[in-house]
Amino acid sequence: MLVYALLIRDREFPAWLPEDRVLEELAVDSLIISEAVSLPFSDSILMERIKDSDVLFSESVVRNQRCKEYQLESENERMRFEICPEAITLMEYRPLQVD
């Protein structure tokens, strides 16, 4: 109890799992949307859509790159983001065909 009271209480811990860390990094207000991307919803909803997505590490390009590219997918859409030291950019948005 003493350790909790002195060290842990009232602290915010960053995400531990790789997917959670990527989603946390993408959920920022300063996200740039590429001119080639046309969103069928407002920019303010994008953060919610990011949080509801899964990171597809098998389709992401992250090793030995200055800028990392992450592929996200949800039930309704796929998104590709580029994370560089100076900016985070939505490079591609594609709705999925629901049968």
C-alpha cells in the first residue's frame, strides 16, 4: 500500500502493447491529411476511427526507415499513416465493401 501511495497513485502510464503505443501516437490533434485523401466524414471523427482500428503490423513498414508507415483496419475501413519526426500524415483512406 505504501508503494502504491507514494509511487503509483495519480500517475498516468503510457501504453504497454505495441498496437496501443501506435494508436496512442496517431491520436494527436496535429495530424495532417494528405491532399490525395478524401474523407467521407469530418476530421474530428477521425480520432475515434483511429482508436477503433487494429494495427496490421504485417502490412506496415517500420524497420530501418526514417518514417514509419502503419496500416490500420477496422470493420468499415483501411487507413495508412506515415509517422515522421516532423509530422504524422494520413496517406490513404479506403472504405471496405460491406456485403
